Amino acid sequence: QVQLQESGPGLVKPSQTLSLTCTVSSGSIATKGYYWTWTRRPPGKGLEWLGAIRYDGSTNYNPALWSRTSITIDTSKNQFTLQLSSVTPEDTAVYYCARAAKAGGDYDDWGQGTQVTVSS
């Protein structure tokens, strides 16, 4: 079991880029076999998978958001990051990072989540 903690701004202006960092502890992010994942839950809606990255930097993205999404990994800091560009109020959500056994499912561990509001 690992611990994950999201961090980043809670308020982002429309058209700007949302940037969040997930710090992993009690385990190495460089371990093979895991997908380091970002998801979100907009108010009143279900969980939406945004994308995932593996230890070697290979990525998988939600096709509906891939043009605006970038996930990177820094094994020296045991962190991975999410960038979502050109945000609108529809990107307002609680954002979660997680460790998963496969892209889009089989989650092992979750961060507590962080609220991000897109508003001018």
C-alpha cells in the first residue's frame, strides 16, 4: 500500500492551464506494473478517468480529453503531474490521483482528492 497526496491551486481562471501534482510515499513510483492515474468527479456527476502514466513515461489518455491533457512522471521526486489546458467551468471537479493495476481500472490506492474550481 502506498500513500498519495494531491497538491495544486484550488482556483483556476478560464482558458488557463490546470496543474496538479501527486506525491507518492511508502513506495516507489518507479515500480513496474502500475498505472499512476488521474481521475475527477464533477459536482453531481460520476467519476471520470483522465489518464495514466507508467514508470517508463508511457501514457494513456481519455480520448475525449487527450488534446488538452498531459501527464508526466518524475521518478527522482516520486511524483507525477497532471496538466489540463484551456479549462472551462465544466472542468470544475474534485481531482484524485491513484495507483492502478491497469489503465482505467483496478485501483489499489487513492489520494484524498483536491477541489479545483474554474472561475474568473
